[in-house]
Amino acid sequence: MAFRRTNDTGESAVERATAEIRQRIRNGELVPGQRLVAAELSAALDVSLGPMREALTRLAGEGLVEMQQYRGAVVRTQTAQDLEEIYQVREVIEGLAARLAAAAVHSGERSAKGLQKIADRGRKMAAAFDLHAYLAANQELHEAIYALAGTPRVTTLARTLSDQVDRLNNRHLASPAVLKTSADEHQAIVEAITKGDAARAEALMRAHVASMGGKVTGKA
């Protein structure tokens, strides 16, 4: 998919390439251990070689790509220890985002309007066992919670951790029962945030992330 515009600056080309490759890693189109040849990606995405190399360097900094001797850039393969650590930290960060989002709603600083609509769409996709659409709704819901939290540092950390493990959802959410449980947990989190119950929102989000982490690491 080509996405460069004729008036792109070098920086915007880097950002576009970074976002596209990141999403392809998240959705499993680019798999762990796969080589990322800058020249091939440049041609496929219609981005110059310089910005593409910079994009791969940025993704390496995010933990999605690693630079290997003789092979160059490859999609990073997470070890069992990596996954456990990522989910431990993610549980704290995502829980904090939910707490801050609920607190912002409680204070009237921000509105939770729209959260329920996303959760409803997720439950509909779960009931239909449409994994691809559910994963999109899942990502959108978490992004909406980050926006409600209103803290750029928390958002950056949460996104980085999510990017590193979300590709695993393709496998670990691939059952009707697991999708339904995930959607039900989202609903409870949305209700807590909408009511401005910060403590409950944090506890529910942490439990939600811990549950998925257990499935991914085999410790559920």
C-alpha cells in the first residue's frame, strides 16, 4: 500500500513509514524473525530509502525491530521473559491510564462520551466471532482511554508496550469464549470510567491485562 504524498517532507515520510510497518507488525502481517529489507519496503510503500531506514531505526527503539549482524533489520521475537516483563509493566501503565481517565471524567475535565459506542461495537464483533474487527475495536477502545487520561507520557508508554505484544492477540483471542470474556471485561471498565470510579477502573483494567498476559505466557 503506497501512502506517500507528493508534498511529504522527509519527517512526514518517516512517520508514515513507521506507522505503516508498526501496524503490519501489530496485525501479524510481518511476523517475528522476518527480515525487513529497507529497499523492498521503500518500493512497496513508495517511501525513499533514507526515511525508510530512519523508520526501521525508530521501530528498533520501540522494541518492535532488532538489528542483527549480517541480517540487518528483523521483526523482533519476544522471549518468555520479555513477555512476562512487558505484561507486568503494561498492567501498571494501562491501570494508571484507566484511573486517570476515570478521574478526568469524575472531575468534569473530560467526557467519556463515545466509550460505550466502541465497547458496544466490540461486543457485537465478539458475538459474531469477527476477530479482525474485534482487534480493531480493542485497539480503538484502549486509545480512547489513553486520550481520556490526557497524559502524553502514559500514552506513549502504553502504546509502546501494546505494540510489542498486540500481534499475539491474533492467536490468544482466537476463540469465541475468550473474545466474549474480553468484551465483557471491556464493558465493566467502560462503566467504571463513565461513573468516574477511578479505583475500580484501575483494578478492572489491571485484571484485564493480567488475564491476557496469563494467556500469552501460559500462566493463566
